[in-house]
Amino acid sequence: MNDKPNSARVGVVMGSDSDLEPMQGCLETLEEFGIPYELRVLSAHRSPEAAHEYARTAAERGLECLIAAAGGAAHLAGVLASMTPLPVIGVPIQTGTLSGLDSLLSTVQMPGGVPVATVGIGKSGPVNAAVLAAQILARGNPKLREQIDRYKAQLAERVARADKNVRDQNA
Ligand code: RP5
């Protein structure tokens, strides 16, 4: 799915290939929704010119939303957001040194006028980034809107099953 840049609607950008494993939940969720994406490794610090070029051309290449994952001094999402009119979702990657608090704060604390919609640290963050991207793309797309409704209904069903199990076991 990520080998067709012309049909991609979401750009998923990671600061390093070491972010690929923690981002699996994001990629799987985009695939679950049938959203074509392109996947890139671009670093705000190690390959700034390539990152800038990507951000500058993302909208004209037909992308509708960017997801940027980075850890540590995580400036990738903010740098992309500064150079594109597209909505940017930031995924703070959990680090070994500061457990991702460093990534979270450097992704979320953007100056006024340059928002990065930042998701949480840990497993839920990458999944939520994909769900948020789907919700952004679902505006004016009734089929995708229905998929999101079904997704949320499944979440509720899972909780109802867990509730029943817990009550049965503790009756
Ligand atoms: C960030 O530094 C990357 O996004 C990654 O999360 C972190 C560590 O990168 P590597 O040293 O593993 O390449 O730029």
C-alpha cells in the first residue's frame, strides 16, 4: 500500500527507521480503514533539507494529512507543520532515556498558529494517529464515516464483553 505515492492520501513520516516497529499499530490501522499511505524516513535534524522539501510539496502531491513520528528532541512534526497547510498529527515515540516524555513535550508544545495534533506516548498513540487521520479524511466521505462508526461500535462491544466477563467471574 505504501509503494503508490500518487494514490497516497496520508503521509506517514518517521524520524528514523528505529521508529518503524513502534509505528506498526498506525500502519495496520490505516490499512484496516483502507486508507492509502506513503511511508518515509526523514529527520528534522539529520536530513533537514529532505524533510523541508517533503513538507513543502506534500499538499500539491495530493496528500490530505501528515502523521509524523519521532522520539527524543522530537521536532519532526513541528517542522513539517511549519511548512505545509495540511493537518499534522504528531506521534511521540517512547524513548529509553526519558520514557517518551521528552518526545511528547517537544511534539506538543508548539507555538501559537502552528498546531500539531499530538497523540499519546505508548501503543495507543500510533493507533490513535491513524484513527484521527481517518476522521479527518472522513469529512465528505460517507463510506469512511461508516467505517469509523463501525470501528467505534466494535470498541463498545469489546467493553461490553469485558464487562460481562468481569461480572460473571465475580458473581
Ligand atoms: C529521533 O531519534 C527518531 O525519531 C528516533 O525516535 C530517535 C532515535 O533515532 P535513532 O538513533 O534510533 O536513529 O530522531
